[in-house]
Amino acid sequence: MKQVLIDSYGTPWDVARCAEVPDVGDPGPDEVVFDVLAFPINPADMWFCRGSYRLKPPLPATPGAECVGRVTSVGSAVKHVAKGDLVINLQRENWTQRRRVKGDDAIPLPPGIDLRQAAMVRINPPTAQLMLSDFVDLAPCDWVIQNVANSAVGRLLIVLARQRGLRTVNVVRRAGLADELKTLGADIVIADGDDLAARVAVVTGDAAIRLGVEAIGGAATGRIVDCVATDGTVVHYGSMSGDDPKVTRSNFIYRGVKLTGFMLGRGLAKRTPEKIRAIYADLAGQVMAGKLSAPVDTVYPIDRIKEALAHADKGGRNGKILVAPNGAI
Ligand SMILES: NC(=O)c1ccc[n+]([C@@H]2O[C@H](COP(=O)([O-])OP(=O)(O)OC[C@H]3O[C@@H](n4cnc5c(N)ncnc54)[C@H](OP(=O)(O)O)[C@@H]3O)[C@@H](O)[C@H]2O)c1
């Protein structure tokens, strides 16, 4: 079977290759085997290839934090999925044609779900959802501010916030995206910049913003911190700039703003397997109903992984780059 391997850490499209490797074999009693139908290339996967992600396993290694697959066989002790079911996988190493995993790591999805969307259900939708629920007790009409609002997470957060009656300020680096994000439910779309807090105060009528979520790092974190109200909370969940957050200390001392972080794995680890399945059942149901989606730019076959990675690294894409390892989807 085919599998993506990286032999050294470095520029993703230089270090990744499509290799021929032995098949995964049959499932043990508590295991599931599935064909990988599609996986997205996420920012964290790029950092994994570069060796700058929190996980840096011995090489050669296979990237891939998420995928959607179709079950081909199940062990005798596994009761919640069956052959033919679509599943997502809570474990990594998914840039391959076939996976063998513990039954509890295979989360069933509804039959008929759009495969491209299903490939992206595992990480970004629960990230957006849990950031809205786990930090600040928000009530309808409360404001939330986020940067990278055009990212997959950002777009999902706009939709999920609107469903709860929350209002969103969406900070982007391309002002031309405003109409598109407003169609999703964004209340305000605003370009990032030095005077962000002053401009946000004007367009929101000095609203008290109690939650900020941000994924750029460096001075951009500070700009979001400046925008939230006294005693507000900012959740740092990614670093598109590669820089650590830079925040003016007066925000902490004089205004009591809290800066914290989110990682999906930690968020899910606080929940039981049943609760985790319920979260994904809800999100998958919303995908089925057409309420949640993330745009897809291009789908590549696994043999063209180098091309796919180089494309994923380019700014200005119209959505995610996906790979379909077992034929077109
Ligand atoms: N902590 C967690 O558990 C967790 C889970 C999921 C995702 N994340 C993080 O969430 C972030 C978004 O992920 P995603 O999959 O939604 O991303 P995505 O769809 O690939 O979008 C990336 C976004 O980042 C923007 N961007 C790229 N480089 C930038 C820079 N140097 N400065 C400012 N903006 C920049 C892009 O702007 P344009 O649209 O203008 O190109 C785009 O909106 C990533 O940092 C990812 O690691 C974290």
C-alpha cells in the first residue's frame, strides 16, 4: 500500500514522499481496519513536516492528524462500528491508504456524508465549538472577536457563534473577504492593523467583548488582547506567524485580561468517549444538514503529495488542499 513518509524534517514538499509499504494486516479483537478515503493538509501537518510541531517522532514518520475512512474489517470486540461504515480516526499517521487502529479511536459518521467535508470533521469543527464553550460563559448577543477569520476554524466559528446568537468581530488580512464572511453570518469583518482596538471600538459601539480567539501569535495576539474588555479572556490556539504571543503587560495588571491556550486533544481528554462521540455526531449531523462546511480548493492523489504540500503552503487559497489516497472522491 502507499503511504507518505518523511525521512528528515525540513521543507514539506522536499522531505515528504509517497512510499510503498507493507499492508496493515487484519484487526486484532479490539481493532478496526479502514481504507483512508481523504485527508486534508492542515497548518499543523506542515509544521510536523518541518519539525516545528510539538510532536517530533523518530524518522521515518508519517504525518496526518485527521482523515475520513471506510471500515473494511472489525475485531470481534468492537461493537460501535461495522464493515462499510465511514469513520474518522482520533489517532495520527493518517497520510496513507489504510489504517489499523483501536476501536475506540474510530468514530462513526453518518452514511452519505460528503466525503470532502467528512475529511475535515475531526479537528477544526470541534476546535471552533469548544473554544466557544469552554472558556467564557457566553449569552446571546455577547461579542466574540477572532483573527484568521478566513481560516477553516474561523469560518466554522462564525457559523457556530451565529447559531448561539453570539455576535462576531472577524479580523482578516484580506479585506476583500468581508462579503463572503458576512454571508456566513459574520457581524463585522475588519482588516488587521496597529489601530485595531480603536477601530473595533468604533464599529461595535464600544461593546464589551468578553472572548477573543487568536491563531497568529506575535504582535497580532496583543492586538486581540487590546480589543477585549476588562476581565476578558483571549484564547491562543495557533501561531500562523511562528512567533510567541507578544502582549502589553498593562492588559494583565490594569485590566485583568486572561491569556490562555487551547489544544483540541486537551479539550477532548476532559470528556468521556460517549461525550466525544456525541460531539462528533452533532457536528457530522450539521455537516449533513449543510449547516457546517469548509471550502476545498483542490483534491490531489497521494502520489502527488509533494505538489499538494507546495500548494497548501501558498497563501490566498480558496480553501483546503485535500488528498484522496484510494481514488477520486
Ligand atoms: N490548537 C488546536 O487544537 C487547533 C486545532 C485546529 C486548528 N488550529 C490552528 O488554527 C489555525 C487555523 O487552522 P485552519 O486549519 O483553520 O487554517 P487554514 O484554513 O489553512 O487557514 C489558515 C489561515 O491563516 C491565515 N494566515 C496564514 N499565514 C498568516 C500569517 N502569517 N499572518 C496572518 N494570517 C495568516 C490565512 O489567511 P488568508 O486566508 O488571508 O490566506 C488563513 O486564513 C492554525 O494555526 C492551526 O494550527 C489549532
